[in-house]
Amino acid sequence: MATIGDVAREAGVSRSTASYALSGKRPISEEVRQRVLAAAEALAYTPNAGARALATAQTKVLGLLAQFHEDEFAPAMMQYILGVTNTARDLGYDTLLVTEADGVRALRRVTDSRMVDGVVLMNVAQDDARLPVLRAAPQPGALVGLPGDCSGLDVFDLDFAEAGRVMVDHLHRLGHRELILISHPEHVVERGGAYVWRLRDAALERARQLGVTLHAVYGESRQPAVGRLLNGLLDAYPAATGLLINNEAVAAALPSVTYARGLRVPEDLSVIGRYSADFAATFSLSYSFIESAPDRLGSMAVRQLVRRVESAQARAEPFVVRFISPELVSRESTAPPRPHTR
Amino acid sequence: MATIGDVAREAGVSRSTASYALSGKRPISEEVRQRVLAAAEALAYTPNAGARALATAQTKVLGLLAQFHEDEFAPAMMQYILGVTNTARDLGYDTLLVTEADGVRALRRVTDSRMVDGVVLMNVAQDDARLPVLRAAPQPGALVGLPGDCSGLDVFDLDFAEAGRVMVDHLHRLGHRELILISHPEHVVERGGAYVWRLRDAALERARQLGVTLHAVYGESRQPAVGRLLNGLLDAYPAATGLLINNEAVAAALPSVTYARGLRVPEDLSVIGRYSADFAATFSLSYSFIESAPDRLGSMAVRQLVRRVESAQARAEPFVVRFISPELVSRESTAPPRPHTR
DNA sequence: CCCGATCATCGAACCGGTTCGACGATTGCG
DNA sequence: CGCAATCGTCGAACCGGTTCGATGATCGGG
């Protein structure tokens, strides 16, 4: 493999001149520049990433730390990852995907060894053990997901609280007065999944203000428990006319349940979900839903991260916590409730 | 950040001694070794990855090149990726995930710049433009997916041909004499997705031998086209009693179609799919299926790749093409056909 | 008691880039 | 015509590791 020394020799100049000719960081005569470029081309020269990293203290690689929990819905994760890798590449960075179970150790490894210029953390929990490590790291970091303490890091997330309010408002406006909200399983909350209660608490509060009855329950993440749960709820609350779903697995399972019970949406039951458009397409879901925009969140996190990586000035700016506003995508799965109950 | 020079000074030894004490590549007195280890611990020393890569010509990073096509089923991809990243980490490697649309350019970049010690290629097409580049690269490479020309690379894939035969055999043995096989969309074949016709041609051949009528058709990848297709086929071939599905999107959509038509599986229609167990769980599919074992394939590819990376002897071994035998997971979605047609 | 083998450690070179300061050759001006 | 400013190029140092050959100390054997 050709080194810059080979290029320099081929062009008949010193190594430093070759370097300057290629980088343009100092004026080089047009003639010499052309000779160097031709030599580099002829030898198919590509700079050695390790050597460059050593010299410049920049790797042009970002770390992406994702955690995969048994009870989480893997298909949703792919969207986040693609948002990150594609945006990173557009900005000139490659992505080191780390899925190690021990996130703290993994984070330490990639930051301490200077493998990456910055880190994106996914699946951030309320009290995430990785956060203190990331704050202490020399590289900047960005989070997808809202933790309890946002200090020292840029944070990006969907505004789950507002999402909960939008859902309740929408069905209240149509005339519904008794709703069911199905969240993630309880152990997701115990693990620190704050998005569960952020949406839930805001929805309960808004329902209270509006005088709407809201049955908020924890969900399941796997079949056949999901189906049992749905049937149980529809039996238990026969007067409920609307269903709010903050749980991908439940949303995916709902069509077969309504089919089996002979329920029609929205005539017998209004439904609003919270997931991504891509998820809806994959599972052929035709419910109105609040777009959770995973690719956009991943992309935003990377953009901010790269800004901080590349500019000392940006690094000095105050940290941001940016919420994406929930956007309700209408698929006509909601309608005024029928005068009599289901 | 502490360097090995800092550790050496703290321990009162030379840099080389510190290096040997930490690596154990030369005998070092127990007393000095302890001093160096203590110093490294005290300073929280972690070797700089770039410097080490430069010195050793090893990065301890593998490249994972994946391509995401609009018409492909993203959820399935996640399994492959996890198989690769988790196995790589177990073996001491991190994974650079590259999803760039221009796979050839991406591959060139990561290999020429020596960012990675080896490369796993996913979504390999019949005549994949990345293959000549990978063969010419100094790093070893492993493929997930069977191309037309396997020379110079290790290849891992499901035995799709055998899968097709197993499907036909199984239903023939139960007494079925007219079947429908739904493959991927035609443009997947045009793009070089050989697994489509590998399964299809073998199934047709076996059906011919057994005197079974097999209607082999291309599928769709999105709703509502998938639903239309299924209904159209069931109308067009009323005498067909079995359905073979080599297409994730079609498998995921089938339950709602059979529901709507009032068809019962397996009483009215026998079904066999080809997907992963994880996919079945995610989509709550209860059909018998041929396990495509994406995580196992990713894992196998990485193991072989790392063997070649780490041992000159392994590098000299002949290249392998390894097929996973299709395993039929029974979920009781097949039964003898009813005496009269559907 | 001296010599050679063994052992632990050190210094220097190297991996392949980047960057700083210096230097010689032009050029422009008085 | 001589001197200063400008321009282009070069050599050397540096980034932070690893590794080779050399060196001095310790040991055992004759």
C-alpha cells in the first residue's frame, strides 16, 4: 500500500510538500501540486486512518451506543440507527456501532482509547449509568432520549408529554369521554424508560382537566400476552370508546384482535398510536398516529454532535434539550363515538 | 489523557519496559511489573487506538457493509447486524457499520485507509460490484449471501435450494398436489437477489419430479399491494391447498387476509414460511417455517473472518462456502388437504 | 576467580501521517 | 544594483504506541 512517502518520491518532492499539496493548507506551486496529485492517483494513495488519527487527534468516526433489551421492539431500533449512520456519512464520519450489553464498559473503551470523535447514546434511561462516564469523557456526546439529568450533554427526544395531551385532546374534541391508554410493560418503567410515564402522566393530567375518564394501564411486549391483554381491557371497560397506544407491539397486534371481535375502527372504536411512519408501513397499520420520527431524531443528534466536534466555538455553547413536537398523522381511525356504547 | 510515557515515568521505567510489562511479550521482573500495572491503574491509562493501529497494523475493528433497499424488509436486517456486532465483540473486535448507498466507494474507503482488519458484506447480490474490490483489498472478507462467483472469499448463506425442496416435500408427503409459491418482488431478482430463484427453481424442479403442480409467482413488498396479490392468487388457483412463502412482507400480511376470507389454517390452507424465529415472534406468526437464522449466519461469518485476520495459517486455507441446512420449525400450520377443494 | 550464559531493562527506530520554523530563490522597490 | 519582502519547499519534530538489538547486572560452572 502506498504511503505519502511513496507519493512524495514519485513526485520528486518532500513528504511535507506532498502533504501540503494534498491538503491545500499551504500555497504550493500549481506545477508541483499537479505532480503530487498525479502521483497520488497513480499509486492509488489513501491516507492511513490510524496515522492520521494519531497526528490530528481526529478519527472521523462517531460512536453509536445502542442497547437491546429482550422486551423491546427491535424493528423500531433500525430506524434510529439508519438516521445516525446516514447523517454521519453525509457529514464525513463513519459510525462505530456498539451493542455490548455492558454499556458503561463499552463507552469507556471507545472514548478512552480515542476511537471516536463523539458519541451518540440511544435508549437513554432516566438514571442512565453511562451518563457520568460520557460527561467525563473528552469527546462531546449527544443523547436520543431524555434522562433525569441533562447537564453537560445535548439531548434530543420526542415531546412525549405533549404527545399524550394531543392524543387526549383529539379524542375529547370528537366527543369521547372514556378512553384507554396502553403503555409499555411495567418493567420498562422500572428500567428507567421515562417516555412511558412522560406520556402517561401528561395524558392523565389533561384528561382530568377535561373531565375525561382515562384508564392508563401497562402493556405487554410479546404475543400471546398482548392479545390477552387487549381482549381483557375491551371486556373490562365496555364504555371506553377510544384507545391510545404508546407501545409498538400492542399497536401491531391490535388489528387481529379487532377483527376477531368484529369491532370496526373507527365506527366502534377510535384508535391513536404513537410510532413511526416506517413502522406503520411495515406492519400495514392504518391508524392515526403520532409520528415518533426516529430517523429525524438520530439525524439531529448527529448534526449537533458534529458541530461540537468540529468547532471550539460550538463546543463552548450551552447544551440544548430539543423536543420534537408530536405531529398527528391522520389515517381516519378516529370518529365521534356512537351514542350508545360498544 | 495519560500516555504510556506517563505510565513509564510514574513507574520509574522506560517506555519500552512499560509496554512489555503491560503486554507480557517479554519477561519483566514481578516487582517492576507490579509498579507499571499500579501506575497504569492510577493514571487510568488506556492505549490510544490510532497509535496502536499504526504500530501494529491492526485496528481491532471489523467493517460491516449493509445496503438498505427501499423494497426490503428492514426488521429482518437488524438480526443480521446483531449477530455480527455481538460475535465481533466476543472476539475482541468493534464494528464499523457502513450503510452508504454507494457500497463500492464505502468499501474502498474503509479498506484502503486501513480502518478495519476485515470486512463482512451483507445483502450480497449475484453479480455484486463490491466483490472485486473486496478481493483486491489487503483485508480478508466474508459474505452473508451467495454470489455467482465465490472465489477469494468465505461465503455463508442459508441453503435456499434445499429450503425449497423441503417445503415441497413436506406438503407432498401430506398429500397436497397443487401449491402456490410466493417469492420476493421481481425487481429483487433483477437487482441480483439470487436467493429468490435458488429457492424457486429448486422447488419447481422437485415439484416436477413429484408430479405436484406449483404456481410460482413474484410477490410484493408493501401494503396494500401485498393484500391484493394474496387475494388474487387465492381466487386464481382455487384448487391450490398449500402456500409456500419466501417473502417476509407477504408472511406478515397473510393472517389478516385469511381472517377476512374466513379461511382456516391448516384446515382450509396449509402454509409454510421462510423467515427467522425472531421475525415470527415479532409479527406473531404461527405458521410452520424454515428458520433462516440470520444471527447465526452473521456470527459464523465473523468467526471465520476473525480466524483469517488473526492467523497467517488460517489465511492460507482454502475458501469455504458454507450453507446452513434449512430447519423446518413446526407450528402446526400444515395438514393433509381436505378431500374437496377450498 | 574469571568467563559465558541468562535475565531484565533501556534506547532507538519505526509505523504514516501533520505541522512548524527555516531557508533559498524570486520578485519588487528605492 | 542592493536590500527587504514574498513565495515555495524542505527538514525535523511530533503524535503514542511497539519492537529490535544492545547493555549491564546477576548467576552458575569450571
